[in-house]
Amino acid sequence: MGKVFVITPVYCTTKNRRQRLLLESLYSVRLQSHPEYLHVVVDDGSTDDTKEVLERIAQSDPRLMVLSKKNGGSSEAVNFGIQKAAELHPPDYITLCHSDDLLLPRSLDHRVQLAEETGADFIFSDVISQSAGMSGKADRTEFGQYNKARTFESSQMLFDSQLDHVRIPYMSMLWRGKFFMNQVKGYDPRITSAEDWDIALRTAKQLVATGSKHATLGVATGVRRSNKGGLELQNIVDGTKELCYEMILEKHLSGRRYTEALEREYRLLWQRYPGLLTFQTPLRGSLLHRLRVRTDHALWRWQRLVRPKKQKRGVKPVLEPLVQEFLKEIDAGADTLPSGTRHTQ
């Protein structure tokens, strides 16, 4: 079925307390039934003992490759990992598992099988989210919010939706190796925030340009987890996210369309993080633009108060027994994990 690279960039410190989540992510990859995969973990300059812990685990797991580099951001770390691993064996497929996320049982099998059956160069699927912010049809399960991936009739429709920042479940993205390396050309190392949106946009653009296909899998293949030690809030406060939004949109839009799209992204940030943006982050726009954003935000807050919440109806998602068993094991805590992947601090 082909060699799959699973890339995990990681940056752990004593403050972000990410190591336990990382070890659970390693465990979720180790449980994959796909016969040929290489898990490439790139330590992006962690300041705790993560590097030593990873190297110790790798001694008993031949499918785990541990690389280290100076801190340069997630995008740079992903490219570095793929480049070094490809020197040993070119990948047939590439996917990511961020250090705070989980692959569900048979995640690789499900996605690779769909790619083989359809000839698609790009796959994404349903996911379970244990954090807010994923758009799409959602229903609750006992393990979190079930996020159903949208389907698009054409690659052009996928690209247009990404320009409107209609999110797909980014953590489920899987590419054919040659398409990722030769057409998409990896992650943009300049983009240190919203990098998944950037690569989804560039992937969709290349699908259109090359006449390649994508496919959507209606099965949950991963769990997207929130992490208080993540960089998202920091990137908003210091303006990094806004700057990255500008660079991302400049690749695809110009003139009025660019300005309108950028204003839309600013408004969405205000809606999600009004306190941070109101009191700490000066927007780059004109005074008129700032007033417009403030007005839009006030209207949005008022609408949320006066409009009754719609009750979602539909069939409650049913997870496979194997998936339920795995998630219960994770919820039970790190003490249930095999000794090679337990938290050591």
C-alpha cells in the first residue's frame, strides 16, 4: 500500500508542558496497523529533556526516526524531517500528526486505501475535536465534538472555499509524496502561524493547476486536541498571526479582493479573541477600518445574545469499538500506556 511518512514537529519546554501530549501522540502512531510507515519526529529546539526521551524510545522502535534542529518553527521542522527521511527512502504518502494530536486506529489504512482506490493526490477526513474552532457539521460524542469534513465537487470549489477560509480538518490531510514534494513543495518556512491553512490553499491551487484529484473520507481518522501551552494566543498577541494572514492571502489575491479578505480575517479574530485584540494587539488598518471591525464585533456579540441557539439534529455519530477502546485508554491517563511511551517527568 506504500510507504507513509508521519511527520511530528515538536517544541517542548517546562512551561508549555507538552511532553505528555507528545508521548500519547507517539503511542497513537505506534498502534497503526499500516504495514509500512516511518514516524519522523523533529525536535525543534526543545528546552527540556524531550530529545533524550525521544531517543530512548526510538531505541526500541525501528519505525521511529528522531531528528533535532535549532528552533525555527513548525513549518521549517516539517520540511527538515521530510528532507532527511526522504534521503533514506522516498515516501509514497505524507501526513502530519502534531505533537498534541492523536491518530485513531487504522487512520493510515483508511486514508491510504481511499487514495489508492480513487487515484487522489490529496485526502482529508472527518476528525474528533476536543477544542473549539472547527467549522462544519458537528455532533457531540462522549469523547468530543465530531467534525464532519465537507465534500467538494471539484478542486476549484475546494480552492475557492479555502480562499474564504472555510476550514477543512487540517490534521487529517494526507498527500501523495511526489505531489507534496514536487507540486506543493512543502510548507512555507516564513509562515509560522496558520501554516495549515496556507498549505491547504496551496495544495488546492496545485490540484487545479495540474488537474489532480482530491477525495474526502467520511470516517474520523484523528483527534485534534487543544493545548493551553500552544502558541496560538501568543501569535495573536504579538501580531504574528495577522502578519501571516497577510502573507498567505498575498499569494492568491490582490487589490480589492485582497483587502476584503484580510478585513474578513481580522473580524474573525476579533470575534474569537475580542479581549486580546481590543487591548493588546493594534491592527494594521486605518482608523476607519478599526471602527468598522469594532462595530462588526459589537453587532456579532449582540446577535449571539438575542438569537436563540439552534439545536443540531441528526444521527449521533457512532465510533468503531476499536476507536472507542483507544480513546478510553487515552482518557484513563498516561499510566495505562506501555512503559516505552509513558511520561517520564
